[in-house]
Amino acid sequence: MPTQAFITQEEVNPKTGSVYKTFFHIESKVEATEPEEIGVEHLLREIKEIPLNSLESSIYQKVQALKGLGGKIEEISLYLKDVK
């Protein structure tokens, strides 16, 4: 699987003394072990057996739940700012 990975390193500007981060690309590779590959194959078989409208409905419900969660997190954030 193609991936890109980076690490950061803090450096100090000798003229100003300010600290900044520099990103460096590192080689990375994602590989699956045999048990993981078998597990993915089983999941793909199950997905093929699920009717498409059921899968779409499940995805829609998850998206709605995540939107609701995002709203709650924003509400908590505002509350914490008020408390501060």
C-alpha cells in the first residue's frame, strides 16, 4: 500500500532564536500479516452479501452519528472556554 510518512524535528533559528519545526520524509511501507489478510478477505465476503441499500443506510447512520458527536464536542469546547 503506498504511504507517505514524515517526522518533525525542532530547530532553532540562530538569528532570531525562534523555534520552528521541519518535516522530513521517511520511507514507510504498510504490510499485512497472513492472519490480517485472511480477516480482510472474510470481511469483504460479508460486505458482498449485504444488500447495497442496507450498506448505504448503515454508512448514512454512521455519518449522522459522527456529525452529532462533532456537535457535542463543539458544545463541550464552548463550555470549557466559558469556564476558563
